[in-house]
Amino acid sequence: MNVVTRVRRVEDTNSRRGVNWAGVWNSSITSYYLILWTTGTLVVLGLVMVLSSSSIESLDRSGNAYGIFTKQLLFAVAGAVALAVACRIPLRIYKSLAWILFGGSLLLQVLVFTPLNGMSGGVLGNNNWFAIPGTPISLQPSEFIKVTLSILLGTMLSRTLATSKSWVHVLVPTGAASLAALGLVMAGNDLGTALVICLVIASAFFVAGIPLKWFAGLGALGAVAVAIFVIPNGNRMGRIMAAYDSTCDASDQLCYQVIRGLEGLGSGGLTGVGLGSGSEKWKYLPEAQNDFIFAVIGEEIGFLGSLLVLLAFVSLGIGMVRVILRHQDPMVKITTAGIAAWILGQALINIGVVTRILPVIGVPLPLVSAGGSALVATMLALGVVLSFARTEPGAQEAFSARPSMVRKTIAVISSSSGRSRRSS
């Protein structure tokens, strides 16, 4: 039976009986396509919103309304390439290169604090940027630490749990690697990224089966560490007060951003004022295309647009949870849990900041906010998860059985050409 006949028979069967949605849901390749299409949806939506929210600032900076958007588009292309490559790398390669990848990301982070860094002063108090001297290229190595740390924790925890019955032997090497990552990120004064990395670590340990009593101790240490970094810092304490002080008004610089963000989010109503028609981006809302892009989404495409974003992240989460539950390799389960906690946790933090549930922490909305390093690193991480999804039980057979788009096109063209010759 040729490809065309087989495809037509499937289409005829589905048209007569309807699609078996239960069968689709239980398919071994559902996780792959759920993650892939949701990622694409969020990236495209992000590009549209970056174009809308950054045009005024970009015009003011460079005289080109498309400057920031063009950079984001180039990073999206780079991220797509990274995703495509990562999803084709075999699992054994990730396991064998875990330490090398993690060490490379730490080395990039160390370079931030050396004279080789072409950037001084950082970005808005965040010193975790590395600029190559003499070039316009800059990156945030801490974003890539999230990816490599997730892979390393998955590899180390799965191996040590298989060879040791002592939780001390398990936690000492993984704890040392985690503290190295956290220490270097905090040295750059980036508490937001450090909190997200803590989510990665906690999620990886939880899925690995670390006893809950260990979590209690680690949680207490984490709370003490956060207090040490927050309480003496007037700016960070001011952010907390701005979020939770009911008497805070727009005359206070720290209060101004959270008030404008919440007003922008709620001003769009059900369907929004229209793409490009929002007023917050006219320099009323600081960081409109970055940390507060969700406020612009609420203003311009309304409640329905905001709901679409939330549903997209829910869909992405469902896809990654499916990989965790269905895959048999502990390394895959632990690594995917770390990446899921990073992306979904960061999305919740960002949305919580805009809705004034959380103080301003300074993390972007994954796949949506402007920012090249964050976009490429997130798409790279999702490429890793897609690679894992391709090795779910039964997935390889399912992919092999499905005719590719190229094969189907060639078969259709060949069939049409054959009929034309016979008729003539």
C-alpha cells in the first residue's frame, strides 16, 4: 500500500467515524506536538507583542520603530535553530556532556566579573551580562545556567540514586554544583534569576524522591538566605512595600511601576483596545516590552488575550508533565521537572508581579518578553525536552510510521502526474 492510499484511508475513516480524541491524547507523540505547537504559539505571540510594546521606545532610542523587534526576531530565529538541534541530540549525549555543558555556562558567568567583559554597570542593577568588547553582542550567561544545571542535576541524581542508598552521598555533589551556580548568579546581584534557579533545584530534588524532611531544612536555609539578601537592601525592601502597602501611590517611583502595570492590565476589558493602540508603551509603563509585557497584553488584546497566554502555559506544562510521567528514564524525569519548574514558575512570578500579587522581582515572561538570551535559552531548554519526548515509549515507532510532509507531497505529485499521463 503506497503512502497516498494509506493517508486517504485514514482520512476517510476519520471523516466517517470522527477523530478518536482519547486515542490522540494517549498517543506516544502527543507530548512532542503539544510542547512544539505551544512553544511556537507563545513565540509568535511574543514577537507580535514586542513589536507593539517596543515601537515607541525603539523609535526614541534609534529613530527606528522596528529596532528592538528586529533584534528579537533574529533571536527567535537563533532560538528556533537551537531548538531544532537540541531536539535531535540523543539522550546519551546529554548524559555524557552534562558536566562540560554546566562547566561552560559557569565559565561564561565568571567572565562577567573579569576585565574581558565589555559592559560596565550591568543592566538596571543586574551585573550578570557579558558583552564581547568591540561588538554589539551581549548575553546573559545565567539564563543558560538554568538549562545546563537542569541537565546536570538530572544526570547526577539519576546516577547517584542508582549506586548509593545514602542521601548524603546524593546531596553533597549535587548541592555543591547548585551552590556554585547560585553563588555566581547572586554575585551579579540578580535575585530574580537566583530564585528561579532555586525552583529548578527544588523541583529536581522532589522528582528524584528526596525525603520531605530534607526539604524542610533546605527551605529554612533558603528563607534565611533570602532575608539576608533582601532586608539590608533598601531597594528590594522598597519593592516589597510597593506591592503590599495599600497607601503606596504613583508619586513613589517604586510604586509607580506596579500601579501603572495593574492599571494597564485592567484597562483592556474583554477584547482590549486593539493591537498597537495601547497607551502604556508611550513611556508611561517602565519596561513595557520586558518584565511588564503581560500588562500590555491585557491592555491591547484584553482578557481573552491574557487568557490565551495563560492557557498556552498550561498546555506547555501539561506537555512537560506528560514527559515526566510517561518516560522511563529517571534522568529525563528529573531534568524535565527542573526545566518545567523554571519556565512555568518564572511565568507565574512574572504574572504575579504584574497583578501585584508579588513584588517586582525582575524576571521576563518566558518566550514572550523581549530579551535575546532568555528567549534562546528557553527555546534551547524546550528543545531538550522535545528530544526526551521523542524517546517516550512507542514514540520512535510512531514517528517512523507517520509519513513525513515531504514524502506525502512527493507521493501526491507523483500520483497526479501518473493520472495525467494515463489520461493523455
